[in-house]
Amino acid sequence: MTRLRTTWLACVAAGATLFGHIVAYLAEGRSLADGRHGYLMPSLDGTLAVVLLGFAILVARAVSAGRYRQAPIALPPPAPLWVRLALVQTTGFVGLERLEGHAFDLVGCAVEALTALVVVLVLALLLGMIERCAEVAGATYLRRCQTKRAGVWRIPAFAITPSFRLATHVGVRRFQRPPPNG
């Protein structure tokens, strides 16, 4: 799980670097309209997709943590995480500026450090919320499973239609709809 968490945090840092790059340009009043920034939006979309997938995996892990006796979701302490993310994002910003043919500036580096701080705070809040929700959902699920008739669910007789009865009796694979009219 550590490799997955490290990869996910690297994608978070990449997305935050791209976002900080855009914010730095907007703060300085520079334009992103030149051809050198054509990669920004597709890259931001890709990293956002990976970050959301990582969140889905973390939520699934948080929900199943109690059942499989796993450790809860854990991030490094906020201060060291912020320092690491700030270093990675600032280095990424400097690299992007060099690749674009621009000289980096201190405003962009400061924006990247602030972006890293915001990312760490948002991660801490979201993961704390995910853990609390997973604990409540897991406890509710276990309570429901421990009742007598939790596994038995029946459809009321008046709700069963003839086509449903036919499909369950014959089998769904063999059921064919009638040919279309016309």
C-alpha cells in the first residue's frame, strides 16, 4: 500500500504543480495563451483523473479497514508532508519554466509553496472526513448484518409482474422479447 500511496501523492503533487503554475501566471498577469502551454489542460485532466481514482481507492480501503484489520488511512505528519510537496512542486515549476524557455521567478516559487500548503490542509481535512464516514458506515453495516433477517429480502407478492415471474422461472438468458411491430 505504501507504493500506491506514494504514487498517488506524486500525482497530487503533479496536479498541484500544474495548478500552481496557472495561478502563478495569473498572479503575475502573464498570458497562458502561447503555444508553450498547450500541455497544461490535458495534463491537469490526467492528473485529476488519477487523483480521483486514488481517492476512490482510499475510500474503499477506509470502508474495508475494520473488516480486514488494516491500518486506517494515514498520511505523514502535515509539516514534513508540506515541506516535501513544496520542494517537489517548486522543482517541478522551475523545470516547467525551463522547458518553456522562461526564467523562473520567486513569485511562482512562492505560489507553489502556498499551493502545497493548501493541498496538505485539504488532504488532511478530506482524509479525516473519509475516515469518520467510513467508521459510521462500517458500524451501521455490521449492525445490519448482525440482525436476524438481514440476509432475507423478499419482494411483496403484489409487486411481482407476470413478465418478472416468467423471466425468473425460465431464466434470463433464455428470455427473448417479442419481435418489433411493423
